[in-house]
Amino acid sequence: MHWYDNAVFYHIYPLGLTGAPKRNDYGEVVHRLDTLLPWVAHIAALGCNALYLGPVFQSGSHGYDTTDYRTVDSRLGTNDDLRRLVAACHGRGIRVILDGVFNHVGRDFFAFRDLRENREQSPYRDWFCNVNFYGNNEYNDGFSYDNWGGYNLLVKLNQRNPQVQQYLCDTVRGWVAEFDIDGLRLDAADVLDFGFMQVLRHLADQVKPDFWLMGEVIHGEYTRWVNGGMLHSVTDYALHKALYSGHNDHNYFEIAHTVKRLRDMGLNRPGGARLYSFADNHDVDRIASKLQNQANLLPVYVLLYTLPGIPSVYYGSEFGLEGRKQRGSDDELRPAIDLNDYADAALWNPWTGLITALGQLRRSLCALWDGDYREIHLTTGQFVFAREKDGQRVIVAVNNADGDATVRIGAGEGEKYFGALSGQEITAAEGGVTFTIPGHGGEIWIGAGALDGETAAPRVQPAAAIKAAVAEKEAEIAKQAVSPAPAENAAAPAAPSPAPVPNKPYEEMTVAELQSAILEKLAKNGPVTDQMRRDVADNVWHDSLVNWVKSFR
């Protein structure tokens, strides 16, 4: 077994959590990483055993415009501070992975500065993609170059250049030697060169046992990236989308179909590659803001922790924090938080209590992280499935409807099940077991054969507290005159029907043509929902769309 097989991740965006300035003046070092040390105990208390730490190396602004891969950002501290933080995590049994931002660099990166100064004579001219000395840009460099997402602030590295590969591989070796990290999350992996990712996989197999490579991939056939020669895992945006829209649309068929499709790819199966699952992260609206009814946070998190995959919690969401993108800014998604404001939160905050309970269950029951998955009962409003391994049988039941739902499933005469969230016990009779799932609720029924001292008596039983908290919030909202949400927060209209797809290479297509091609491919796999159309319309990045359309089989 690898450490990441039963990992439960906590995700921190350090520049935001620590309240660092938005712009880096490269001035005096401020030791903000030290303020994360108390969070290590909090992470462990939640039941998380792995930390994904967002960008920590020197950059000009948000961390993804790297200017020095080998020095910790002066707004966060020093290399010694990072060493101390990783060591503190390891002391608590928490693995640490860092953001590997290798697709692009900031304009102050040493090689790009040399290119600006020496132009054609620069030894680094081939470190970057499609440098054209007959072009220009908004910075008046007197040349143009490829970037990420249309932003010339993010200069695309030529990952096929052996010198670039060597520099980045030496950087990773240095991170392992100096900080003892356990893996990397590869930023923008959906547009990284495949050959470069193969080089990284070869390096990962050398630098440290079980060194984990996980890539940020938004759309596509994930097995293009997750295989024996490239990455161990990628971000499961398919499940992320299904989790919120499956509840907002009262459609558990979408979630069940997503699980089945991933398993049909050979992913999220016992003993195989597992995808990195999440309800929210530093790039998307908080799940508490995305759900039309916050009561559905309970079934969302129950599913996140019990469906096949590697679950992750984004910092602050365990407290029920809300946050949306505003006018193109991610600031509200990446707030500074004082942990003292949430002391003993598991005892009084229902969402923290829920996630703490789920973390305990996930870690103590092998069926939840390596058990086989079997769908038992599925309607638009109720979803019941089993996870089973080595004699452990766990039944997971969720309900997105307003009212309670009673479900009966097959079970052996006299079989007993313990409700981990409610504390109830039920016994099978006449060949089945009957239970009630509260509206916007869920339960994890643990078979008596799986019970031990810890799982038989969870430290928190949050279901009632969550119901009371949601009711209290709904009452507060009803008393207030709530103004309509700004137009920018409204649900996007469905994208128009696809235009005819031209017969030419994908690389030569426009963004609109690529979107039409993707919709055409999706239609061949089944019905295309309005949400799927919106997902396609929201992706306006040419390289990402090319990779997405190529990923269909």
C-alpha cells in the first residue's frame, strides 16, 4: 500500500491564509509560514494525513508567476521556515506536497530577464515557446511569446528543451533534499508536455519512495494523464461538478453516472489509481456558496469522503465559509483566517464536527478507501451504495430532497448496522433492512462485523447539530430583506447549440470551433445537459480545449 492510497488531504493556499500582500516588492522577509504551525494540529484533528500546500516560492503576485523556484517567497518567510513546517507535519504523520508550477514563469524569472536584455543573443531564448523577435506585446518587449491563458504575465516554458527539463528536475531534487516533501501537485497539467511529465515520473521513482505526482486536469479522459508512465492521479473535476449540480438539480443520477464512468476507465478501483476529489479549492466558488441549499453540505461531504477517490478539504470550508469569484478576482476564495477564531470548532461548529467525524471514519475503515463499490438504490433524490473489503461492509445513504425518505435494501437476517452520524442501530429482518434518510441528510451505516472500539462510538454525532444550524440560518435569512444577487453571480445561461465543426486539425481551430467539437463528442456519449454546455462555454483556453477534445476516444 502507498501512503496516498488512504490519504485525506487538507489544502492550504498560503499567500491567502496568512494575509500576505497581493504584490511582492521583494523587500524584507516576513515569516508568515510560522503562523501555519498551529494549523498542523488542526489538520491532524480533522483526520487529515496529507497537506497540499499551494505556491510557496518567490513570485510577483499570486504565486503562479514564479520568479525563483529555489527561494521561499519573501512574503511567506525563508527556506528554513518551510523546512520547519514540513517537519512539523511529518511529526504528526502528515505528508506534504507542494505546487509544481512548471508550465509557465513570471516575467522576473532569471532566464526571461536575460531574454529581455539580450534578445537574440540570450542563451535562454529557447527556454520559452515561440519567441518571435518581429512581434511585440503590451510590455513593449520588442518580441512576443506564448503564454498561459492569454496572460503575458505568465510566460510559457519550453518543456521540450533538455536544459529546461534538467533545470526543473534539479529543482525538484533540491526540494526533496532540502524540505523532504512527499510529492507534487502539477499546476496546469492539462497543458504540460506529455514527454516532460514522463521525465517527471521517472524522476519521482528515483527521488523518494512513493513520491506522488498529481496533476491539475479540468476536462478530458483522465487516463491520458494517469498511467504507469506519467502521473499517479489528477484532480477529479468531473466529480466536483457532479457533487454540486447533482444536489442543486436534485439529480443523483449525475453523480452515480460520473462514478461509473470513472470506474469504467479503470480509475478509483481497489488497488488501482485514485483521483483527487474535492468539493471546492482556490480556483472555484466555495461549496457553501455554490449549493442552492446549504443543508446539502451534509450529503455532499458524506459523498466526498465515502465515494471512491482521495478526498480533500480546502482550508476554511470545514467551518462552512462562503466565497465567490467577484469581478474576476479570487480574493474572496483565498481569505486570511485566524485559527483562534475557530478554537474547538469541532465541538460547536456543525460542519467542523461533520468533517472531523468523516475523517475518523475514513481513516479507521479500510472499506471506505479501498473497498469495492456497489450501487444499491438510486433515484433522483436518494442514493445508496455499499463499500466492502475484508469482511467490512459499509452502507452509505444520502438524500437531496426536502422530506425524509424511507429505503429498504437487502440484508441477511439479523444483520446489525450502526449509524455513524446519528448513533442509531438497525437490524435486518425478513431479508432486508429499512432505514429513514432525513431530508438533505445522509448516514453511514457500518456493519457490525466492521465495528471496533473507535468506530462504534464516534466522538461527534453531528447530524442533529447540522439540521439545527441550517434551520437557524434559514430563519435569519427569512427575516432579512435580501437583495438580488449581482448579475455576475447568476447562473450562466446555457450555451447555444454547437455550430458545424470544420474539417481541420484541432490546433488550427478557433475557441468557438473547439467548443463545438467538444459538444459533438459529448453528444455521442449521451445526453448533453445545460450544465455540460455551460462547462464547455466557460472554458475559453485554446490549449486546454485542444487537450480536452483529443481526450475523447
